[in-house]
Amino acid sequence: MKTLINLFEDCVARYKDNVCLLEKKNNQYYGTTFHEVHEKVHQFGAGLVAMGVEKGDRIAMLVEGRNDWVVSELGIFYAGAINVPLSIKLTEPREIQFRLEHAGVRFIIISRHQAKKIVPIKDSLPKLEKLILLDPQPHYETWEISFASIMQMGKDLLEKDASKFNSRWATVAENDYANICYTSGTTADPKGIILSHRNYTANIEQSLSLFEIPPYWTTLLILPWDHAFAHTCGIYTLMSCGASMASVQVGETGMETLKNIPVNIKENRPYLLMSVPALAKNFKKNIEKGIRDKGALVEKLFNFALNVAYLHNGNGWNRGKGFRFLLKPLLALFDVILFKKVREGFGGRLEYFIGGGALLDIDLQRFFYAIGIPMYQGYGLTEASPVISANNPEKHKLGSSGTLVNNMDLKICDDHGNELPLGEKGEIVIRGENVMMGYWNNPEATADTIKDGWLYTGDLGYMDKDGFLYVLGRFKSLLIADDGEKFSPEGIEEALVQHSKFIEQCMLYNNQNAYTSALIYPNVPALKSWLAGRNMNTGDEDAAREIIQLIESQIDQFLAGGKFEDMFPHRWLPATFAILSEGFTEDNHLLNSTMKIVRPKINERFQEILLSMYTPQGKNIVNERNLQTIKQLLQ
């Protein structure tokens, strides 16, 4: 039997006195040992059984990362039930209602910050019986019950009839469902990804084939705990090694919680951190600001040191080889006088980041590698539990998504599902025990995604001769030219944003057209600052024209003669663009909860603008619509 329950019981037996969870209370972090967590889990699980939870029941969780997240989920497993973890980023009542209704949820475990989201929809959920409130309340409605009450019910059951609880969790098998994880619904209604206990334990074993985690290590689990990456790698993979995980101090607002992250990092001094591109960019910006604040001389020295490190490190695979060996003494000096001080901002013990969730810009990888805390890019998706590949300290190549985990097959297929030769680009298709059981109550989507045991990921990529996987973007979001040739847009979009302070967001479009176009949301403060430096009035039409030409110059950097001319095939760079008056956000549903753009919804929202760019008027970037939009943005 290889269930998450078995895994946890084994961890407790081996590491009972190790700190498992760290949480900040009364301005200080306190540790809870594996043995103490075990007692709480048994108590809560028994309480659920006493309350009438049956095997196979669905219980949702809408909770920020904290000790009770782990206690609650494990308690659900011990009761034989299925956890439906929900993202705390969900704000629309109908989005939450769909998931709860679709999964047939009986109970919701919820924190005080999230409880208000359920009140407007509870009467529309006939299967919902009670909210289990983690935080004490002065008054409880009839449809509410406190976490403490369930703990007491569990304590009573364990004292009077522990066999009832023990016999329940003993029936949980490895192919029983552990989670129903909902996608962000980028194309239609979100799908419920069913992950079994064995899906998780298999992926934990696979992840540990790439990384070694000593039992004394600690991490601060920054990502939302329902996120597949944080869930498998942050909670259970660390737990299986006897390591510790700390939760971020929850603020009264999301912004307050974000501001707590750098403080909490210094308090916990983690050995590793899990990150996504949005966080990585923020870390880099903060480091660069700290360097600038020390004066022009330090900034100049730091940038020189970075260039030395970039040259020495190469792509990681060839680090220090050939002539690069000569740079090692100089790099060691810079490490002592500069980079070591930067690392102290992360607590001084950070060995590396693991990057996931989306494609990570290679410049970010080079930067963190240079300062001595590499960000090892990985690749996966929730349907794969989620880890498929990753770079690691022993074997890495910047720009790739690393080597494959053990005990998993991978092939690259063309549009018709035929396997392609090594090095050719196609859809990434995998097979292994980490592949999901299917989509909840959605046999059609399951059949479209899993064929003969193979999971069709929908991602475009290829394998190189050294065994590294390269992920290029979504297979189904490809740019398709009028001659049928295809190209993934994500790398170009990322580069345009990364290398231009005037472009905030961008989406490329080409649906069998003669040329590629782009929707661009500009960085308005940067544009205003640029105009002020040129003593131009933001309301003038001349200023709007200048800005259009400025944005065009940013794209021209990637064309022949430009600074980045060799980064991409020129035919895929936008020949025209439309300026948008609004950006892509979670609130307008043009970004999903993992901060990826939702192409189908953007295409639908801006269909008229997209079509207009393939008219003679629209191809001319200095058109009336662009001019008016810029004037509106600058007001």
C-alpha cells in the first residue's frame, strides 16, 4: 500500500521529534513536531468520522497556508474522504459555486478571511451541510461548526472507540482518490483533476530521483498550498524527508501577506525556496533596487561581477569549462565581496530555488545562478501530480526544463499523435503512475487527454541529445502562419516584456495570417516619465505618435541589426500592434490564478481589434484607435 496515509505514518515513525510545521504566532515562529502533527491529524480525522463523514465524501478547503491546512487535509484522508482544495485567489461567487456544486461537496473547511466568500452562495448548494471554521468565532450559525469542536469530537471517539477510526483509515487504498483539483478554467468550465494517493506518492518518489532533501532543511512555502507544485513538492516531498516547512504570515490583505514574505524568509533562513516567474521577478527587482541604493560605483561593480559570472557559468552544462576556468578566482572574489551579501537577504542558507508553474525567462535563471542561488527550472502540470522534469544541482542546463524523473515514459508527438525523432518539436506526451485518474464527472475531457494510458499535456517541446527537455509553450496556443508553419508565442512575449520597460503585457496573434500581430498594454508610468524627460505634454497627439514609435523601437530590437536580433525567427515578431486600454488581470479573467494569460478569453474580448490589424488601416500602427487609446491612458 502506497497511500499518503502510509507515507505520513512512516514519516512520523522515522522523524517523530523533527519539526514538521512552522507557523508565526504572537510575532514569533513556533515549531510543531511530526509526532505533534500526527496527534492532531488523528484527532481531526476521528472528529470527521464522528461527525458522519463517509468514505468517498468530498470536503473542500478554502484556506491560506498554515499548520491547519496540513492537519485538515491529512485528517480528510484518514476519514477516507476526498479533499477539494480551492485557490484563495478565487473571488467570483459563481467560480467557487461551480467547483463546490460540481464536486458535490458536503463540508467546507475555511478560514475567517475566506468565509465571507461562501455566505452569498451557501443557499444555492443543497449538498453543503456545514462550514468548518478554523478560527474561533464569538457566535456560530446553525450551518457552522468550529474546528475545535471537531477536534473534541475526535478526542472523544479515540478515547471511547478508537477501532472505528482505525478501521476506517485502514481501508484507504492507493488507488482511492485523494484530491479533486480544479483547473483555472481558461477555455470553458474548470475541470476537476482526480489525483489518487498513489499518483501523489509515485510523484514524490519521482521528484526525489532528482533532488536530495536532508532532514534538517527548512523551506518557507510561499506559493498557495493548493497549487500542485507547492502541494506535492512543498508539503509531501519535504515531509517524506523529515524536513520542515514554514507558512507565510497571513496579513489582513493579500498585499500585507506579500510584504511579509521577505521578513519571513529572513526569520526562517530557508535552505530552498519554490518559486514561480512572478515571484522571481520581484526578488530580482528588490535585489537590483538594493544595489542601486548603494550608489553608482557599487552598481557598476555589481553589473561587472554579473557579467563575469554569466561568462563563467555559461549554460550551466558547460560551467567553468575551457577558458571559463580562468575566471574562477575572480568570480570567487566577487562572491565574497558582493554576492554573499545579496544571499544574506535570503537568510544566508539558501542553496537554490526550484522554479515551476510557468516558463522562466533565461535571463532570470542566469541572474540567480550568477549570485550563487540557482533557480532550477522544472516542468509539470497538475494532471501529472505535477512533476515531469527538473534541473537540479548535479545536472542542469539553463533554458531547459531539466531531465526527466525516474519511472516515467515521455514521447514527443505530431498533430496526429505519431512519435517524432529526437530533437523535433511536438506535443509532450507522458505515461507513468503519476498520471491522473481522469477528470471528475467529465469522461469526454478524460478521453481527449488520456489515450491508451498516455497523458497528452497540450504543451509543445522537444528533447535534446543530452536528455534535457525543452518546453516551448502551449501546443494549442501556437502561432500558425498562412503557409501552415507553427511557432510558440510565449518566449517572444516574455522577451518583449523582459527587455522593454515600456511594455507591461503582450499577447501575440497569428491564425493562419500573412503576418503576426500583437496586443500590447504599455507601462503607463514609464511612458509618462519618458515624455517628461523630453518635455512633452501627455495630452498632445505628437506625444501619442512618439510613444507608438517608441514601442515599435522596442520590437525592432529583435529584428536584424537590433540588440537581440538572433533570439527569434523574424517572421514571428509582430508586424503591427494594437495598444490596449486595460491590462490582463485576474479580476477581468484574462489572467488565471497562476498568472498565465487566458488566450481564448483575450481573443474573444478583443476579437474586433485583432481582426482590424489585418486591414490596411490596422496594419498601420499610427492609426486613430492607437492614438486615442494612448491619450486616454496618459490622462
